[in-house]
Amino acid sequence: MKISVKHYVLIIAALSSFLTPFMGSSVNVALPAIAAQFKVDAIVQNWIPASYLLAAAIFAVPFGRISEIYGMKKIFTYGMLIFTVFSVLSAMAPDANSLIIFRVFQGIGSAMMFVTGLALLTRVYPPQDRGKAIGINIAVVYIGLSLGPVLGGLFTNYLGWPSIFWFTVPIGILTLLIVLLKLKDEWADAKGEKFDFVGSAFYSVALFLLMYGFSLLPNTSGIWMLIIGVLLLIGFVKWELGNSSPVFNMKLFKNYTFAFSSLAALINYSSTFAVSLLLSYYLQYIKSFDAQTTGLILVAQPVIMAIVAPMAGRLSDRKDPQLLAAIGMAITTVGLFTLSFINQNTKLELIIVALMILGLGFGFFSSPNTNAIMGSVERKYYGIASATVSSMRLIGQTFSVGIVTLVFAFVMGPVIISPESYALLLKSIPICFTIFTIMCFIGIFAAKAKRNSNNVAKGK
């Protein structure tokens, strides 16, 4: 049977969509082992995942626009190559600082893959099949999230944490071969248009200052970074509104579906991404489980996600996707609220049930919400819409780790996590979950906010 181009696109989008969540969830489980080897404090420890996410968030929007001008396949290919090369270097990192730097470049490659993968998928699939394709793609994301803790724990226990990075290398090579051998076409709907270097610089520097400054609070330097970051972000919006070829078409946000569904995605990822990080710390430091057992416990959430996401994606082709996303957000809020009462005596069964609730909620939220965003714009805006989805996810994930880092900085300070600091760690974790619960509750209303009378954003 001959495989069509759209199926090859689904395969490469799925493979690339597997790598990023797998890397994130597996490294979270390995963090205690990495921290022990490199002898770093809790704040530096959190920067090992945050550096990757921050780099991906910073470069997602610029590369979304670049892919529209120079070709989605080309940017995807270069992104996969960069990701694979720096996976090798991360595996061989001699110290924590080198690992953080290599993860920055790995994040850049990830941004190039993610913004183009979803855009290609939306480009080649017709509207009536798009939700199903997005649902399959997001299910693969959850498979990556599911295998991450399990394989990450196994690799860390038996082969050492560098083996996590080595595992992604053959997947990267396979994806590159499929792209080079099977995808002959190029997709560049904005070919010949100018790239907005000034707007890109505004956006990237503003986002870096906001995220990095947030992690430095309550220090004065962090406050100044936040102030400058906000001013640059205001400058970015003004510049983009007056630009004939913007890197980010701000006028798309006049579309309520696009604007509020994007906001809902930001809130959802901000509220949920650090759950596995916090529970990895809790299970390994407080409950004294090893990395392998921790991974098996954490898998409860993404397994439910992987089951629910394709069904929710198909359902969103027929039912109101924003209503489904709001239901998902409400279920997620219940799961986070349950975890906000966690303490030293919390039963393991309760944690597993809470993780399953979170998996159900996120599975119901993600596919319909993505379908709402991508279905609300014209074809020529698929690249930037895809970049928006990726940016909301990545900024949200970075913000989620940032909240944990901020709480740790206030409650624990820059100490190495050891039995002497376990009481402070146990005090920090419920605070984080309480903040996430409040955020997610607000997100319910963003997910179901006012919709456009028609479902197409003209971007005008």
C-alpha cells in the first residue's frame, strides 16, 4: 500500500512531537541523580529543564514566521538536526553549566520542529479530518510523556542519566531520513515577504528578561529585568501593529476564539507542567522511592492523556471545541486541588488518583483547544498559529517551572536538597499546587470565552 504525503507528514510530526515531551518528563525524573553528580543547589537544578523550555519559547515565534517565508520542511529539517546533535552533546556534558548550555541549543532545535510540525499537519489535512490528525499527534505527545518517566527511571537506574539523551538520537536520525527521502514538496505560503528582525529581537529579549527575571525574584536584579521585559513587550506589540510584514500578526488576537483559546493554553500549561517535577521531588526525596519506581507512578497521568486525547480530538470535529476544552480545564482543576493538600503522610493511592484525574482533564483540554486555535485562522496564517500554540505551551511550561523556582527561592533559598532541607521542600510543594489550582480555575473561563460569529480569523 502506497503511503500518501499527508501520512508521512503525520509520521514526522508524531516522531518530533514524541521527542520533546519525552525529553522533558524523563529528565524530570533524572534531576535528583544529575544534581547529585554535579553537586548543584535546588535553583540550578530547576534550570536544567527550564533552560531548554525557555530557549524553545523564545525562538518559537521567530521560526514560525521564518518557516512561512523560507519553507516549513526546510526549517523542520534543520531543527531536527540541531536537536539531535545537541542531544549527543548533552549526554557527554562534563558539568551542570555545560548541560544547561547544550539544553538551550536543544530547545532551539525543538522550537524549529514543533512550530513547523503542527503547521505542516494543519496544511496537508482537510478541515473535516484535522481534529483527528491533531488528536493522534497529541496522543503521541502523551505517549512521550508516558514513556518518559518509565524509561527515564529505568535508564537512570541501570545506565545512568546520559542514556536518556542517547535514546533520542536514533529517533532524530530516522525522522531526518523520512523527511529527506519522502517529502519532496516545500510549503512556504509567505514566500518573498520580509522577515521582521526588529520585532523578533524585541520579542526574544523581552521574553528572556521576563522569564529569567522571574526566576531571580525577590532580588533587585530580577525586579529590574521584569520591568525592562514588560516595557520591551509593550514596544514589541506597538512595533508589530505598525509593521506591514510582522513576525507575529497581533491582529489575529482580534479573533476571540484565537485570543482566548491561546490564553487558555498558556494558563493550562502554566498550571500543569511542573506537576511531574514536583512529584518527582516528593516521591524521591520525601518518600525515598528510586527513579524507576517514581517513573512508574508518574506514568498514571500521561497514560490517561494518551487514551482520551484522540477521542477528544475526533469529538471536537463535531462538537464545540471550546466547551470540551473548558470541561477539560475544570477536571484538571479538581486534580490540582487534590494535590494541594499533599504532606508527608499522603497515601500513594491518592496521588495516583489525582494524576489520573489530571490526565483525563488535560486529554479533554488539549486536542479541542488546539483544534479551536488552528481552525480559527486562514491557511496563510497556519505557520504563525502553529507558532502561537507552541509558544503558549512552551511559555506556560517555562512559567510553571518558574513558579516552582520562585517558591523554592522564597521558602528554601539556594540550598542543595538534602535531608536537612526536606521540611522546607515539603512546605514548598503544596504552595505550588495551590497556586496552580487557582490559575487553572481562572483558565476555565478563558477556555469558554466569547466566540466569533464565524470561525475564521482574517487577520485584518
